[in-house]
Amino acid sequence: MSNARRPIIEMKHVSKIYSIGGEEVRALDDASLTICEGEFVAIIGPSGSGKSTLMNIMGCLDVADSGEYLLDGQAIEKYSDDELAKIRNRKIGFVFQSFNLLTRMTAFENVALPLIYQGVGTAERKRRAMESLAKVGLEKRAKHRPAELSGGQQQRVAVARALAAQPSLILADEPTGNLDSRTGDEIMRLFCELNESGITIVLITHSEKVAAQAKRRIRIMDGRVEEVEAE
């Protein structure tokens, strides 16, 4: 953690319990972890391990049943749904396995859309959207719609959309899951480059190969988290 500075994510004894068919399932079980500014962390675990629940709490899409979660020093459980939405829009960039692009919009329009919700003015919105597309090498594809782009290009647009909002943190949920291995490697190289430029990245994955490319790994199993020792 040589390049780590202040904590962006602090989870202290966080638990999340679901009742399924009358049975209690501990999706997160007394989970504690800290992720600092500038880190590139992979959270690895199989399906059903609690990865999605952990990501949803980190991303302010859900709240814990017990414990404390601080995002950028703010205690999240004290906020209303509307306040959480504002925090998400301002502080977190999301990248999903399924890209989540709007099919009728161009790459540029997809990237600029979150900035409209942030109230960013037209000129600044255009500058930031084009700058973000340039960072992922797609400035020449700004007018293309998703159907005119390859899977890897669509995922790059999704990364550009996350970057445009200038978030404190990028959360990537299985970002290579829908891509072939070569394209997946390209996306991972892009994440490594973005991290080298100072962006904090947390990547959720079931793949040991993908996780190995992060600078730090955290394993989750049956809702419990543990640090993976560097090899």
C-alpha cells in the first residue's frame, strides 16, 4: 500500500442478513476492511460468497444491518435514499458486466448522461465526456451507438462514463465477465493505467487470473472477508 493515503472505504464489523425460505443467510458476516485512496483492490469469491452484497453496500445501493460503513469519511447509514443517490452520483463510478449503455444514445451521449444529473453545464459536460472517451481511446467513436461497437469498446464507453463524473472511487463488478479473454485483458490493462494515474479502483471478480492483476486482493467466502497475502 505504498501509494495509499487517506481511507476511502472503511467497513467496521458490517453484517447483512437475508431471510430465504425461513432460513437466515449471512450475506456479510462481521466484515471489516479498509481501502485507501490510490489503491487497486480485487475482491474475489465464488457465486453466493457475498461479493454482490459487499459491492452494493460499498456503492451505497444498499445499507448494512449492523456495523459501520464510512465512504470518504462519511457514515453512510445515517443518510436517506435521496442523499445516498447524491453521494453515489458524486463519489462513485460504476462499471458493470453488462455495460448498461442506453442503446439509442451515442457513446458521447452515454458518457455525458450522468453529468446532466449532476447539473454540469453544457460546455463543461462536452469537455469532460470527450476527455473521458480520449482516456479510453475512443474519442473517434464518440458518435457511434452501442450496436456499432464491439463488446470491448462498449465496456470502454462504460469506463469513460464512470470517469466523466470524476469520482473518488470506481467500482467494477465482473467487468470482463462478458468479454473474450483477449478483450478482457485489454480492459484490465486499461484499469491498471487508470490506477497508475491515481484513480482508486475496487474490482469484484470470481476469476483468480483477473484478481491477480490488482495490487491487493481480498477474498470473500460465506460472507467473511480476509486479506490475501501477496505472493
